[in-house]
Amino acid sequence: MFWRTVGRIILVPLALLIAAIASVFVVLSLGLERITGAMHQQAQQGGDDYFAIFELVNQGALLTTGLTIIPALLVAIVGEVGRIRSGLYYIVGGGAALAAIPLLAGLGEAGEFVLPSPIVWQVFGTAGFVGGFIYWLIAGRTA
């Protein structure tokens, strides 16, 4: 019993770290593809590239605040405490946790609240699904 607990204490943070790395990889790869497409489309319309890049960096800074880890930690803690072994729980929970990040980032802004574009939801949702699946493969199956 003691060694099983020690193993879980080591396995769960390791699984969260690996799942987070996989999610970041998906966000960067899909996000870069979407950003490149949006910048190309704006260049075709004759828009100002410098202003668009500045706005993009500003939105990226908002999305990478400290709030990004809280929803994923809640999904993992509830799954571990409840001993949930369902892959569907971790996959959907991971997708919902990362899809909530643009909402949480928008709550911190002053002024009126504007919903993010559907592309942002797609990228973060997909990354959350991947992260949840990776976590389930490593630690969730044996919760």
C-alpha cells in the first residue's frame, strides 16, 4: 500500500508534465499553421502587418498566464480522487480544460468581454484532447 502511494505521487506529476508538453506541442504546431494562414490572408487584403503581429503577441501573452494550469489540475485531481479510469473522462476533461483557457484569459481584461475566434477554440480543444489522452495513457488507466 505504501509503495503504491509513493508510485502514484511520482507518476501523476510526471504524467501531467508529459501531457502538458504534448499539449504545448499541439498548440504550437496547430497555432503556427493557423497564424500563418491568418497573416497571409491579411497580407492579401493589404492590412498592416506590424499591428497584426503586435496584437497576436498580446493575445498570446494573455493565453499563457498562470491560469492555464488550473483547469487541467482540477481534471487530474478529480480523476485521481474519484478513481476514474475512463479514457473518455480524461479526453473530454482535457479538451474542456484547455478550451476554458481563452475564456479565463478574457475575464482578466478590462473593458468589454469578447469571445475568442473559433480557430482559437479549435486549437486549444484539440490540444486538450491530446493532453487528456496522454495523461490517461500514463496515469489515468490505473487511477
